[in-house]
Amino acid sequence: MIHQVEKPIERSPLRRKIGREFYIAKRFLKWPFSGTKFSKIDHNVKFTNIWMEHKSTLLRKLKDVGNRPSH
């Protein structure tokens, strides 16, 4: 048995834009006024995956190398 999906109703570009903005505004208003807590910050979690790291270059005297600049 094959189920066929109905084609969507064609809307004008203005109607699609207004509808999009309406549902974006509805979602943004729902977040602070719904009373639902969507996420929380847990400061006790220790992450083991490092996504960024920085190491400065060390300037030290090298054996058998003169003190003139390299460039």
C-alpha cells in the first residue's frame, strides 16, 4: 500500500515571509514566557576534549648557531 503525500499549498512570497517572521517571533516570545527551562549551566563538568590550544614560541640560545636574525 503506497501512501501519497499531498502537495503543499502555494503561497505568495509575501505570505511566506510574513509567516516565517510570525513563527520566529512566536518562538522567541515562548522562550522567556513559557516557564520551561530549556538548558542549564553545570560548572562541575570537566571536559576532556580540547578544541583550541595556544603555545607561545620559546626564544632560547641554540647550540652552534650564531646570533644573527634569520630573515
